[in-house]
Amino acid sequence: MASSVSKTNWHDLRARLISAAVIVPVALACIVVGGAAFDIMVALATVGMVHEGATMLGQSWQVRAGNWRGLLLLAWPAVAMIAALRDQWGAAIGVMFAGFIFGAASWAVLWVAILGGLSLLWLRHLPSYGTVSILFVILVVIASDTFAYVAGRLFGGPKLAPRISPGKTRSGALGGLAGAAVVGAMVAAVSAPGTWAGGLVFGALLGVASQCGDLTESAAKRRLGVKDSGRIIPGHGGLLDRFDGLLAAAPLAALFSLAVSGRPFWSATAADLAHALFSVPVGLFPAS
């Protein structure tokens, strides 16, 4: 019986590792190289996530004259990404808001995918600490997911949210939070000496956001009656399954970055955050 449980708990680990071995080097190369490589990767992923979300909602993708609405839906995130890359952030956010014309459900998909994509572009294009900011967020999210997966299967215990995601445990959530905090502190210590404490705190905050994103996507899939958002990534499912945590953590990190200038976002103090909260970020929306 114990052997059977063990196999059930770890049956998808091999597929997850193989997928990671392919995805991580490619993504890392795009992040380090930056420029068009990173921008195209983010734009394609954003469009792909909208496609997955709309498919779960029942959108038909047959190419025919009457399917102009579906094609327009896929073009919507691409337009937002192009506007951002032209430094028209106000227009990009406007496109995101204007997605309500597709209806509430499709708008929710557009909102999540576009906001996540714009946040990643914003972080990577920061004048200072752009590359390391992206790496910080991604490594923290990966740590949260990995440590939660391992801790949950090693320790088990009470379920975290059985009605939403029966497989997630409280021990896994705590393990994921600890992993996110530790990895955040490590990345901060290496990239910006003296900021490890901030890395610990902001790593934990992003870890919480990542787990909330994961639970939100699980709730949406349960309501729609689907197991995975797609099948493009073996062991993980679809893009939304893989990036649900990142879609929640990246906007939070981008928001924190508005509180500092020329410093990593995890070095922001309570005073920085309070000042940013009550100040108008004039430079956010450049003139046309």
C-alpha cells in the first residue's frame, strides 16, 4: 500500500523534470540576452495563455470567416505588448481595460495574461537591475512551486483548500513559503550585497502571491470542469498551469519596483512604499 501511495505521489516527477530541463535553459537564455528574444518569448506566451483560457471557456478556433471574434481576441494581447514595447504603457494598459468588449469571462482571461506579460516586460526593461529582477521573481516562483510539491508529498497532512485543489496540503504551502523566502534571500545576497533581508521578506511576499495565483487558477479550472489548461508542457499541463504563480507574482514585483529607482525592488523600505503609494508615478505614462 505504501509503495502504491509513493508511486502516486511521484508519478509525474519525471515528466516535470524533463520539461524543466528543456524550458529552463531556453527561458534563461532569453532573459539574459534580453532584447527581442525576451520580448518575443513573453509576447508569444501571453497570446498562448489567452488562447488556452478562451479554449477552456469554449471558444472555437476553426479558421473561418465567422470566427473573427476569436482572431481578434488573440490579437488583443499582441497589441498590448507592442504598445508597451513602444514605451506606450498607458496605451497598453488601456488595451487591457478595453478587453471588456469580449465579455466578463474573456476579459478576465485577457486581464490576467496581459497584466502578467506587461509586468514581465516592465521588470526586464528596468534601467537598473532588469535582468536580476526577472530572475528574482522567476526563481522565487519556481522555489515556491518546487518546495511546495516536495514538502506536500513528503509530509502530507491536512488539505490547504480541499474544495479548490484537493492535492494541495498545508505542509506544502508552508514548504513553498519557506523555499521562496530562502531563495529570495540568496538571490538578493548574490546580486545586491546587503539586501538579503529584503530578499527574504519580498521573496516570502511573492511566494504568497504565487500560491494565491495557483489556487485561483485551480478554482477556475474546477468551475469549468477541466483538469489542465492545456497539454503543451508534459507534467505541467498548459501555459496557465505552469505560469499561474508567475502571473500573480510578477505584477506585485512590478508594483514594488515603482517605489524605488536605481535599486532592486526588494530593497524597498516601508517609507519607500508609503511615499510611492501617495505619489503620482509621472514617468509611468510617457507622452505620445
